[in-house]
Amino acid sequence: MGVVIPMDEKERGKASLQPLLDLTSTDMGAVNGEILSHATSHVEMIPELAGHLINSGGKRLRPMVTVASCRMCGIDDDLAPVKLAAAVEFMHTATLLHDDVVDESDLRRGKPAARMIWGNQASVLVGDYLLGQAFRMMVETGSLECLRILSNAASVIAEGEVLQLAAQKDITTTEDAYMKIIDAKTAALFSAAAEVGAAVAERPREEQEAMESFGRNLGVAFQLVDDALDYSGKQAELGKEVGDDFREGKVTLPVILSYRRGDAVQREFWSEKLEKGLQGDTDLLQAIRYLEEHGAIDATVERARHYGAKARDALAIFPQSALKSSLIDAVDFCIERVH
Amino acid sequence: MGVVIPMDEKERGKASLQPLLDLTSTDMGAVNGEILSHATSHVEMIPELAGHLINSGGKRLRPMVTVASCRMCGIDDDLAPVKLAAAVEFMHTATLLHDDVVDESDLRRGKPAARMIWGNQASVLVGDYLLGQAFRMMVETGSLECLRILSNAASVIAEGEVLQLAAQKDITTTEDAYMKIIDAKTAALFSAAAEVGAAVAERPREEQEAMESFGRNLGVAFQLVDDALDYSGKQAELGKEVGDDFREGKVTLPVILSYRRGDAVQREFWSEKLEKGLQGDTDLLQAIRYLEEHGAIDATVERARHYGAKARDALAIFPQSALKSSLIDAVDFCIERVH
């Protein structure tokens, strides 16, 4: 099970998150307790708003990666893996709260976004609170190296969000520019989530770099598949609406590829719908038709496979173990969920 | 000069920030360099937006307190005071960016607020970036205790902002409730700014607590005088408009006192103008008349003096020095600027 099997040799649809879920379940129970205990405040609105998002059924993939990385690197106390994983999840939650304000999103994980219930103002401030709490938990681990990795990630994520904001209404965004955006806004946290395990275990530099690379490539693959899913029927099963990115005028890789491969009429379509936001009822269907015509969804998933392969190979230097296999399965799962 | 002179024995208007400015000028030059070097990014909008606020003529009182505290506590290398002070200023700047979004403010320090030029979205994200950079600078000092103090402050500040948001349109906010808000949203950062100096110098606990108390009480006094200034002609000299708090419906101590001391007609006035926001051209003048009628501005400044006295006395355990005197002068200056 732990052997790295190239995707095309492997039966599709078999990859599962279950091994990782099973191997981290005890730790993740403790992470959940840590999350709940740090989402409290004597200020009523904070646990209400934070709880709305925390209990909304996220996969908690990032903290699971942290816990698995810590354990695979030989940490045998319970404090560091749990604190670091909870901190990673809080950084993610804070980002989601601010993202929804910036994107003016109505829904998050199939439920009304926090800002629709408590307002933009509270979402901004509770995001700030959760980020502060994330740093408090990191401090409790006593690892300056983990603080360095995660504070660096906090800056890079925000940089990526600003980059995305600038590109949001620009249909001529290149694939290279887009890859820089997702490397920062999504992959930086996955990368830090994985790297801190090796860092807190004080493993040799090459292992820390391997975990960093694993996380970063997994993050890129994850985001690309998310982009593809946004235009796929599978999306509805994940508690999201098909076409959220389209409605929000987000220029993602499927659109970038379709725009570049399309003719003048199609380019005008993308510009009008995404840059100018002039959307009617049937435009999403038309968009999906153009994406399919140019194989843009498949090409996006193919790109994701490339990063998935890099993520798997990054783990090659670690000895065989059930945890390592479960992380490889998680990479495959992230990509295969598109089918 | 270093002797603690009660305000009423001291000639008014003599307190000056100059000694503190002089004694910290070399360090603050380095802090400025540190700030500029961490406000950069390959993402163009970040240095533009951050620079707008960083160069807008803030007093940099908080980082000056950090530098003075570090030096008074005997730190003789240059790294920690400069990094910590720059981190404190970035935390403050991030808070201002988010505050202006939350308060929908048009102006900041007499210039258009960043959100009026670059938008709310960019202000939220660049605030996040600066907070990330603040933590990166703290990590560079290598002091887990400073990270503990400042990450705790980050959470408490956000809690205070949420509390204020809930109280914003509530004219029946009590003085006690209001004091809790400013203790969190303003005093927590002053307190941390002062405490980190003793912490990084590894001074005995009683000195760290003394610096914490100095900063906290200075912060409360500073905020109360700010609240009073908002209804005073002196405000215009400070690059702000008179009545900003009034227009934004902020329930501050002068209003709380005037509301409680007023009759039913006056209470209805405050409710209509601040809770419901039904303001006409002459309402600010009427508000100031009510505040004067009840001596609410003077009472607010009197409360500030109380905290100023506590701040001065907190420093009593430190031996006499030019730096100590300059910090005491700074307390007096913060209060006397109202005249």
C-alpha cells in the first residue's frame, strides 16, 4: 500500500482519505478540543461566529497533515502536534473569514458565510482574533522554528490574496502568474502545515525540506482540483454550488486555459462575463461548454497530477510506514475527488 | 526632572514629548529602516498601501515606548529593541487598516483612509500581511516570552474591537463596559509595547509587571484623552476632524457621562444621533453644548489623569534615569495635549 504507484497504473477512484483519517483520529480528537478551547472568549460574538465556521464540516486536511508529519518525524509527546495542528487550522479559518469578506461570498461550505449572519465587520475582527489565538498556540509549543515557518506563511498567504485581488478582474492573467498566486494563497499554508512536523521534531534539514515540498505540491494540486471542481457537477456533492468562481469573476486555471485556447468571440465572452460581470442565466452553461470544448478542465486536472506526483516523490526519503502511505493516499484522494 | 510631580502641582502645558524623542532618536531611525524594509513586497499594492499609512505622520508613540523600555531595562544590543518596536508599530498599523474598514472611516490622520484609495478588500489583506510581518520580526528576536506577550495582545485587541462593535450603537453602554473595551482595544498594545522591553532583558518579574502596568495605564489615559479631543477644537491641530466619533456613532466616555447626567430630552438626543444616526448640520454643536453643560469632557480628562498617575507610579521601582523621566514626561504630554 505504501509503494508509490503512478496514477495511470492505479485503478481510479480507489484513493481514499480513510487511512489518514484512521491514523490521525486520536490526535485529531485532541486537536478538536484544542480548537474549541481557543475559540472561546468572554466576548459572546466570538465563539458564536468562530463556531459557525469551525463546525461547518471542513475536512481539516491541513491540521491532519501537521499531525501526520509530526508523528512520521517521530514526535511522541502530545503537546506539539496538537497545538501546531490547531494553530494551522485557525490560520486557515481566519483566512476563510477574511476571504469571504474580500470576495463578497454568500456561502461557505454550503451554509451562509459568517459575514451574511454577523456582518463583514465582525468577520474581519474575529478573523484577527483567531490569528492571534493561532500565534498563542504556536508560542505554547516553544518552537521558534515553527513560529518562523508559520509567521512566514501568514505573510505569504496575505501576499497571495492581494495578488489574486489584483488579478481577479483580469482575464489576461497568465498561467505563470496564476501559479504564483496559488503557490502563495493556498500552497504556503499546506507547506507550513507539513514542514512544522519535521521542524518541531528537529529532523535534518533535508527531511524538513522534503516535508515542505510535500505540503507545497499537495497544496497546489489541491487548489487546481478545487478550481476544476468549481465547474463540475461533482461540486454539489461537496456542499458548494457549481460556478461560484464564475459568479465572483475569479480567473482560475480552467478559464485561463480556455481563454487562451479560444477564438476572439470566446475571449470576448470571458471578458464580458468575468471582467465586466455581465452575467445572465445561461452564461454558466455556456462557460462550461467552452471549457469542455478546449479540454480545459482535464488539462487543469492533468496539471494537478504533475504536482501530486512531486508531492509523492518528496516523501521518498522517508522510510516506509503506514503514515507515509496514508499521506500518499491523501494526495491521490485530493486529485481523484474530481471524478 | 525625574521626580514624580502630581499634575496639579505642575505648571500646565510644560510636559513635552521632546526628551523621549531625543533619547530614542537613534533607535527610532533604525526602527524606521526596519519598518520600511518589512513593508516591501514583490506585490506592488502592498508597499503602496502600507507606505501611505506608515508615512502619514503618526507619532510612533508605541514603538518609542518599546525602545525606551528595552534601553531602560539594560538591553545594549540593537537587534531586539528595533525588531520589537517595528513589530509593535506593524501590529498598530494592521489594526488601523482593519479599524478603518470596520468603522467605514473616510479619513485617517487628516488624509484619505487607505480603504478610500485602495478599497476595503486591499485594506483587510494588507493588514493581514503586516500582522504576519510583525510576527516574523518578533521571531527574529528569538524571544519566546516577547512572542507570548505580543500574540496575547493581538488576541485581546481583536476581542476589544469586537466588544466595541457590539457597543457601538448602544448609548446605554456603561462606564465600566467602556473601560473594558479600551483596556482591550487600546491599552493592551501599549501594555505589551512596554512589557516586552523588560521581558527581552530578562528582568525580574516585578519589573516586567511594572512595565506592563505603566504601558496599560498610559494606554487608557491616552485613549480617554483621544475621546475628549474628538469633541475639542484642539483636534483640528492634530490632523483630525472634530466630531469623527460622533459621526461614526461611537459611544465614548464623554458621551456616556453626558447621557447619564442628562435629562430625558438629552438622552433622546444622544439615542437619535448615535444609535439611529439621524444627524443634521448643527447636531455636533448641540452635542458639544451638552457635553460642556455636564462637564463631561473635563470629567473624561480627570479620569485620564487618574490612569496617568498610576502609569507614573508604576515606574517608581526603577532607579532614576533620563529615560525614566522622559517616559513620565510622555505620560504628562499625552494628557496635557488636550489643553
